[in-house]
Amino acid sequence: MNSKDMTAKVLAFSNKGRQLGQQLVSLMDGNSFVLFPKGTDLSEICREAFENREALIFIGAAGIAVRSVAPYVKDKLTDPPVIVIDESGRHVIPVLSGHVGGANELALKIAAAIGAEPVLTTATDVSGAFSVDLFAGENGLRILNREGIAKVSSSALEGKAVTICIKDYPPQDKVDVLITDEYGDMSSGAFKDIASIILCPKKYAVGIGCRKGKSFEEIKDFAESVLADHGIDAADIGAIATIDIKKDEPALIRLSEYWRVPLITLEASVLAKVQGTFTASERVLETVGVDNVCERAAAAASGPYSEMIVPKTAYNGMTLAVSKRIH
């Protein structure tokens, strides 16, 4: 996950820590950092952060952070970044979701901003070894069998060569990492004889249009409802796309963070050139300069070899379409 434009809740527990927190908020330009006041209900803040996948930054003792987030920790592939900074601003320590959630990347960015030393403890970072979960995130790949992360990391840490195969399923010989669209029945366990971990390119692009000021909760609930109605797993979403005038729309930025996918924005002139049959609207054309946003944006983001599987769906000032990559 890219730490650019990341939303973070900042919690500090002393006057010195709060001064550092205020400095951090002012320095992290391009990100939405909020410093919470004294007396904040830590349990509620942490619950909301985990529910919405927002980064948590604790300025103070690591023990406070551990106790505060412990009830909500579930899965390394979905938990939000959690970072601890000592109140003197000397060390920045990512303690949760270092790779997939982007905590390590965010820690490096924070350390550079405040002149601190980043303390990365993930084994592959310390050893400079190949990290398969980081590789998957950077290349927009879905991890199909999460237990394979430890297997591949263990081999890399032992100095063994990590074999990666990009081909049709199954490969002729067992490999460490298989990247494929065809992966059979994961529930059977047969993949264990094929690869330690299977990565799959994400299939779908979601195009969204919305009125200005729509909340994250509104757009998230609408999007999740549409995906559920069509049996689409959000883990298979590779990108959110929209028109460029919506590039700073907070709800769309937050949804891209929540799904951990890029937000692609395209000019009206580019959207107008996308090939296909789309639901045209004169009102939309007059307002933004192109006759359809969500379908055209989804088609553009999924590429030329794709099909519209969820046409324009509208609700309460929001529109959404889903395109599926077929090659």
C-alpha cells in the first residue's frame, strides 16, 4: 500500500508528545493526519481505525500501543498500520502491518520528516531478503494462500533462491511463487504440490462517480452492496477509477486506502475516447464534459481486453460500474 495520502490517527500522552504530534501533522503534507485531544477514548479510536483501516500512530510507550490495539488485531492482510514514536522523536517503529498495510513505508516517511531513525523489525527488511507480501502489494497481486508468506520468507531468510513462475496453471515443477489466473480449487490443498504461495492478478476495476461531499461511509456501503449483489470479492478489485475533477474527493481517497488499491483519475477528454457502449447522460455531459463517468472509467482502468460486468448503477448521488479483465 502506498503511504501517499494515507489517513492516520495520531495519539500522544504527554505535553512533549503532543508537541511532536502537532509538528508531525504539519509536516506530513499530502496526508490526512489528525491529532486527538487528551482524554480521548483509546478503545473507541482503535476500534474505528481497525474498522476503517486507518493508520494509528502512538507517540509514547510501545506498551500503550500494544494494549490498545490488542483486542482488534485479526489479520496481517487487513489490519491497519500501527506505528510507535518515542516522545523525543528519536525512533519510529512500525509494530503492525509493515508490508501489506504500508506501515514500514509510512515509518520511513515519518522518520525523514521529523529527523528520526526508523526501526524496522520485519525479518526480510532487516536481512535485505525478498518479501513476497511486499512484492504482491507492489504489483497489484492477490495473495490466495496467506500461509505461504511464512514459507517463502523462511526460504529467503535462509539465503535460498526464490523461484517465481509466471505461466498457466499448473507449472511442470513445484515453485516458491506461482503467478497465475488459473489456480484450481484452493480448498483441496492440491496447491501445496505446485507452489508455496499463489498470487493472482486482480480481475476487476471499479468506476465511480459521485456528488461532491459524499461521505466515506456512504460510498463504502454503496460499493460493498453492489459488489455483494454481483458476487464480487473486494480483494479482487485492482483499482478505483474516476474523472480527474474528483481526484481530491476525500471519500474516494479513503475508499482507495480501505481497499488498498490505487485511485486512478482521468481527464474528460481521455474518458470520451474509451471504446465501448456506455450509458450516456446529457446532464453528466453538460456537467463534467463526458457523457458517462463510472462505466468509461472502469473500462479504461481494466484495459482493452475487458468486459463490463456491472453496468452503471446509481443511488443517492453516486454511480458505480465494474469492468472485468478477460485477458
